Amino acid sequence: MDVDVDALVATLARAHPGRHALLRLLATLFTTAAPPSIHVHAPLSPAAAAPLVRAVLAATRTPHAAVHAAECLSPRLFFDRVLHALAAWRVDWHAGCAAFAGGRYSRGVDAFVEGLRAIARERAPQGGNENMNMVLVVEHAERLREKLPQLVVPLTRMAELSGLPFTTVFVSEVSWFDLRPPYGAAIDPLLIPFPPLSTRDAVSALAARFPAHPAPAPAASLSPYSPHLAPLYAHYASALHSVCAPFLADEHELAYIAAACWPGFVAPLLADWRAHASSDEAAPAPPDADALPLPGADARMRLLRYFTPALTRALEALYPRTQHAAQWAAATAPPPGLTLSALIAMPMTTTSTRGPDMDTDANADADTEHHTAPKHGDGDAGGGGDGHPHLTTVAKYVLVAAFLASVNPPKTDARLLGRAPDERAKKGRRGGRGGPRKSRGGGRWKVPQRLVGPAAVPLDRLLAVLGALMEEHDVDGPTLGAARDEDGDGEAEAERDTEMAVGRIQVSATISQLVAQRLLHRTTPPDRLDAPPTFKCGVSQARAFQLAREVGIGSLAEFMWDAS
């Protein structure tokens, strides 16, 4: 059969980016002389290997049968699947669901070999294809070792047993040395590795899955799958890969997560487009896709920062299939009133900690910009209306302690947190006189820490500040579990209770939960063991002051070294 391998590979490479060498190898084998057996080892992306092999077989018009090893519970069922696919036999319900040749070719290995010869004889008068190679693709071949181990050796030697040009392709997550029988009867196949894609090829593969509709109607321009949104989808695919690739290398699973999150990602932009269409009273019909502007670099960065936390949660929910993609898309849809223009107007600290699956109120953005308390905040809920999740009392104390430790120098902890309230009121704050201070040398002005940004805080210092706050302001609360006597006799016992409360597992679990919610940012890698972990506060000053009022601390400025 004369096949232009170069043109075939060029066509298939557009649908499978990064697999050019593998496509050429398979196309060359299937169009010339393939070995009796081939083993494709795909340890990280098994779901992508079998479709690629089937695509090459379909492009080369090679008679083949694809069988999933997990679906075949008996040798008879396995043989029937292969013979029906090679003979193009369709089971008809009205004809009694009769198998090929009455099922006499599926009684054993010898009968199966005779069935293959019968199919080859039927193909001989149809264009002289008696010498065409027949291929059997066994997907998830590692299941054969569990269900049908007696078929591994005959399948590797099927070309020898039948006397026909027959090739068996094993697509498996495990290597051939773990799949082959312990004795040496099986012929070693041609081993072909299926490595994971590089970052560039993986992003290209994700972008190539965006549906392309030729010449859509103007009404379809407001659809999430409008061809006008293809450039934005490429940036979205790059962001998705950067978040999920360290934990997931299967491009099919990445495409599944991308398809579930894309409607929610592009919803703010579509809301802007609909607002633009409704405000244009002169236009009787929806605008054309070419007239709708795509977001610029700054708007795209804000949109990606807003949606990045949702990608992490989507990986945790969709990859293990604890939630369906349609159910996830419906549950994490952004608020209907959220537009891209409102998202751009949000402060950067707000957009980086919010996500489309949180209770977001776009009307509270103006209050956040002016550093005031949100209108819809609930003291007991911990701020459900301002875009943050509900927080427990311990979580609020941890965030307040992280904020104080991030903006205060370490040497001031003992002075600010170790003094009594009356001493703190008398001495005041060093930075209370307002404005940045000069350095000791009298040269450059020292910029306040709140303008520079939060500093990294070690875990032991965070726990020390947390213990000081809980000791002074949460005496009678449920966090400590003990109260201090009026005459001061229970002070030592209260201090011991504070140390126990700070060292409890609940505090460690709360810190981990706040890191997952992006309210705390861990700056050290998790695998570093030679130093304590360090964190940065992820809430703004207005949010920290609100949390301090909710837990009864009062004015948080008393604990700040420079509150200007």
C-alpha cells in the first residue's frame, strides 16, 4: 500500500503536538513490516497513548481491533471482541445477537487462529489485501496479568501461530518486564516509550482542543467557545498547565479540567460583552465577534490571579473524580454581577485571594479600595460577604498574629506584646508621630513595612505572637479552656494553657488550611527540613483590623510598631 508517510505524519502532528517522532515510527511500522508484538510504555499518560495508536492505524487504513483489557472477563469475550472488530461484524438484537461465525471461532486459542485465517481469506478477494498487516491494540494491558494471564504468550506469538502478518500492540502503564510471564515462552516485543510532553507541547495540545466553528453567527459571539476567544484560551491553557503540571502529566486529564473551568474563567469577560451589547441601543442585533475587544495584558493578569485558586481546587476535585465536571462548573460559577471591569478595579491583594467558588460581592470593592470594613461582613462568619471564606476563632487569631509579625520588626515583639495595656498606652508607638523615619545615619528615609509588603515570618515567631495575643485577649474563651483568677493566682496555669493551646494540632491544621485558602503564603518549600517554615500574611491591613475587632482585641494599632 502506497502511503505518503510525511503528509500523514504532518496531518496527525497537528492533532498530537510533540509526538512527531513517535507518529513517524508507528506510521513507518504499520505501512511496511511491523514486528509480531509492540509494547508502548506510558506510565504517566496512558489515556493518551491508545488514541494516538488508533489514530495512526486509521490514517494508514490498517485493519485493526482495539480491546480494553479491563472489559474482557473471559477469553471467549476477548476473542469475540477482536473477531467482530476485524470482520466488521455488528451484533444485531433482532437477529438473536449472533456472534461472528456463530461463535465457533472464540472457543479457544486454536479456534481464534482459524478465525483470523478465515477473515484474511475473506479480505483477499476485496482488492488484494491478503498481505496487509492486521493489528490488535490491547489497552491497559496490565489487566491481562490479573484477568487473562494465559493469553499473554499466545498474543505475542500470534503471527507465528496463524502464519499471517499480525501485530499485537500492548499499551500499558507498567513496563514489559513487569507484564511478561515468569517463564521464557513469550517473545520480547519492540519496546516504545511514551514520555510526557514538554511544557510547550503540552500547552499547544491543550490549546488545540479548543473547538473551532467555521464562520459562527453573530449570536454565537457571546458563547464561551467563540473562535474569537481562542487567543485567550491559549493563555488560559498556559496558566492551567503551570498550576496542574507538577501533579498531573496526562494531557487528557488536563483537558478534562480545562473544559470544566473554562466557562467560569471567561464568564466575567462575557458579562462585559453583554453589558456592551445592551448599552449600544443603536445596534439591533448582537455585535460581531470581531468588534468585541479581548482583554489586555493587565486585565488578563488580573483575571488569571483571580481564577488561580479555583484551578487548584479543581485539580483536587476533578482528577480523583470526586465531583463531575458539569457539577463543578455549576457550583463554582462566578457571581452573575461580576464583570471584568469590576475585577480590574479590585485591589491586587483582593483578586489574588478570591476565587470564583467563594461568595464574592462585587459591590464591596469600593469599600476595600478605601481600606474600610466591608458592608456585608458578618462578625461570626469571618467575612462571608467580602470574598473570604468563613473563619474560625483560631483562624482569625492566626491571621492577626501573622499580620503583626509581618509588619513589626522581630526585636519589638517583647516590647509591644509583653507590656501591660496601660504601659502600651503611655509609651505609645515609635512610629506614631507619622510619616517615614530617617535611618540612624541620617541619610535615606526608611519606608514603612506596610508599604514595602509583608515580611516572611518563621513558624516559631508566629506561634509566639499568637500565644501572646491569646494570653491577653482570649482568657475566658473556648480556645484556652481555663480562666485566670481575679487575684492572679491562676496566672501560671493560664500561661500553661496558652502554651498547650498554641501547640495543639488544631493550630497546625488551621495554618495549613489558611495556606490552602491563600490567606497565608508559605515562602519555603515543603521538603526543606533544615529550617523552620516561613509564612507571609495574605490579608490587607483593613482586613486584619476587622478580624481584630471581631475577636475582641480592639485597636490593632496599639500592637504595631509603625502604624503611620
